[in-house]
Amino acid sequence: MNCAPNGALALQKLGFDFASAKGVRLENWETVDGSSLEQIRNQDISQADKTIGAPFCAIHRNDLFQGLLALARLSDAKPEDEGRSIDLVLNAKVVDVDAEKGVVRFADGSSQEADLIVAADGIHSTIRPFVVDPAEDTSADTGLAAFRFLMPDAVLQKSPAAQRLLARKANGVGLYVDTASGGGEKHITWYACRG
Ligand SMILES: Cc1cc2nc3c(=O)[nH]c(=O)nc-3n(C[C@H](O)[C@H](O)[C@H](O)COP(=O)(O)OP(=O)(O)OC[C@H]3O[C@@H](n4cnc5c(N)ncnc54)[C@H](O)[C@@H]3O)c2cc1C
């Protein structure tokens, strides 16, 4: 996935190590007409760490998770690092939350109490209705979908068409837009992963 500089900055402040997580620095963002392969725009994003404080990176989602897990499990947390070492409870499905009393209840009948509950349970959130009145929840399906896959370089090299794309590709993001469909949202974006 690509991690924009604002996200990379937040991760850096948590002590996330992009080098160990094999993050790839992205230097440019090229927008291309997907039919003619003409360049529409090329943005230089190589100076993001100077202007924003962190680079624009690409990182494998699992490497991001592993890096975050390592941070959460820091074994050398000192008393002054309060909150740095986190007790993880895995495979625990939340079924109910009392936001007023600060209680989270799990499917196995157990529960946890906390002063602060962060509900980060995704787009089909179980917890959202306990905090936001469903009648006031304005989130709606946009009809858009994204699919992501990894392809080894060796496979790309076997295709003459892909070789032509590789030949023009700089060390950054290529965004190929389907201009033929009359301004729809269809596009392909590609960039290197793990170096
Ligand atoms: C194909 C694709 C490509 C994307 N590419 C990028 C990208 O390049 N860069 C980028 O910044 N973003 C990207 N995104 C968006 C990004 O993945 C999401 O914005 C982000 O994952 C949302 O994080 P989240 O923590 O809110 O939810 P999620 O990542 O969905 O995590 C929610 C977690 O809560 C758990 N959970 C759900 N319900 C319960 C429950 N009842 N009890 C316990 N646990 C529960 C789930 O198992 C999951 O682990 C992409 C998304 C997709 C689908």
C-alpha cells in the first residue's frame, strides 16, 4: 500500500522503522492516459520529508502490521513509557460496547474496562452504532471498489507490453487513468514493493 507523508509522519512519531519494514521511498507520482500512455502530469514527491517531515512510501500491508506489532510488543518499555507496551488480546470478537461506562464485551462472554475505547473496527463497524445513532450515521456506499495484487518483476518482464511500461517507469507511482470511459473512476495504480 502507499503511505502518504502525513501517515508516515504519524508512524515515525510512534517509532515505526520504515527501513526494517522494507518500505520503498516513492519519488514521483505520474498520471498517465491509460489509452495513449501519454503523460498527463508528473508530480515530484521526492522532497516530502523536507516539506512535510516524512517521505511518501510504499509498504507491504503485512510489513506494516508486523512493524506495528513489534512496536506494540516493545519489551523494553520503562515506567516513563507508559502506554508503550500493550497487552494484545487477539481473536476476540467485540459484540457490545457501553461507551458511557467504558466496557467492551466479547463473544466469549468476557469483557474489558477502559477509560478510553478506540473503535477501529473498519467499514462494517460493530461498535459505531453504540457511539453514533444509526439514524444519524450518514456513511453510504459510494459504489466504488478497489482490488490489489502483487506481481513478481519476473512475470512482468515476460510481457512485451509490461516491459514497455517498466521502461518508462521512474521510482514512484504510476496512475493509469481510463479516459476513454468518459470521466469514470476507473484507474490502475502501480508501484514497487519491498525494493
Ligand atoms: C484494495 C485496497 C487498497 C487500499 N490501498 C490503500 C493504500 O495504498 N494506502 C492507504 O493509506 N489506504 C489504502 N486502503 C485503505 C485502508 O486499507 C483503510 O483505510 C484502512 O485499512 C482502514 O483501517 P481501519 O483500522 O479503520 O479498518 P480495517 O483495516 O478494516 O481494520 C478493522 C479491523 O477490525 C477488526 N474487526 C472488525 N469487526 C470486529 C469486531 N466485532 N470485533 C473485533 N475486531 C473486529 C477486523 O478484523 C480488522 O482487523 C486500501 C483499501 C483497499 C480495500
